[in-house]
Amino acid sequence: MTTAQRHSAAQLRQLALEAGRELEDAPALEILRWAAGAFGRRFCVTSSMEDAVVAHLASRVMPGVQVVFLDTGYHFPETIGTRDAVAAVMDVEVVTLTPRRSVAEQDSEHGPKLHDRDPDLCCAMRKVAPLEEGLREFDAWATGLRRDESPARAGTPVVGWDQRRGKVKVSPIARWTQDDVDSYVTEHGVLTNPLLSDGYASVGCAPCTRRVLEGEDARAGRWSGTGKSECGIHL
């Protein structure tokens, strides 16, 4: 499935709102099958390479689907290794996006360790801006957001309208629990980031990610102590 009708912004928004209602209780594969049929190659999956669950699901309905990965320059080696393994063994096309400035150039302009002093600015330059540039050729994108991850994500629709980017945002596993993810990984042998077996419940950039403590939610290890819980991509 490589082609699909082009839509105006108004049509895309209407598609998103209708699909969000109609697919609320649908299985993840059905949601992704709808997206592949509606958008063809103008649909992609984004992945932080915490795991490859959504990429694997999408490849089952759209072999060769593009999987967009943001290489911030601050990733754990395990994350880069997971990306390379996904590209090697899965029926997907991994597309790596990078910020306009290297870490060294950012340090020269803003001073070292901007992530400690102004994490919002760091995320804006190294995550949000590159993604917005990379998504320009697409009408819809899929994420691995789940409602059980944090209170901020509790209202995530399975299909929604990304007003900021003028795109359809698909979250096919929004209704899944961590047990659902674990079961899918086991059943299908899906690649996961090794850090998930080393105390990390959510994997982001190395300077801003720590292991979680017992009783903490999955996002507690991100930007710990700053009051920040999202990089800005999903706001």
C-alpha cells in the first residue's frame, strides 16, 4: 500500500475526529490498518527505540513502513543499538532525524549542559524542531503513547488531531497496559531496549533519564526533580 488520496487540513481534521470515535474500541492492528489505507506512504511511525512494538504492529499491515527516530546526540548506546537492530531485522525503513546543531555547536552557543539549565530549550532544539521538520512530508504519524503511563497521557485518543502540526496523530496502543505490551513482546519476540531490564521504565536522553524507584510511575525517571514530564513533542 504505497499511495493514498491527499487531503486538505480540514479533511484531515475531520478524518481524525471521526476515526477517533469509530476506532476507540478497535484493536491496535485495525487502527493501524485504517491509517495505512487512509494515508499510504504519507503515514509514518515515530519511535524512541524504547521498544519496537508499534513499529512491529505497523509492519504487519504496511511492510516497509517508515519508522522515524530522533537522534538527539544524547542517547544511551543501548538506544542506538536498538535502532540499528530494528533496521536490520524488521520489515521497516528506519529514518534517523538529527538536530540542526551538533552537541558541540549547541554547547558553543548556549554553554555546556543546557539540558541541566534549561531542559525545555534543549528539548525544543534537539527533539521538537527536528521532528516537525521530519514530519512535513507526512499527513499522519503513529506514536506509542499509552494512557496508563502518566496522568498527562490519560486522555490520549487512539486517533486524534495534532493541531500544532496540522496532522493526524495515531496512538494505536493508547488503551494498552504494560502487561499488554509485555505479552505482545513475548508472543512476537519484539525488540526492546536493554535498559528496560535494568531499572529504566521510560528511556530518553542519557543526561535526563534515571532508573525508577518502586511505586513510581513509568515517567518518574525522566527529568527527575525538575517538574518536567514531557519533552514537548506530545504537548
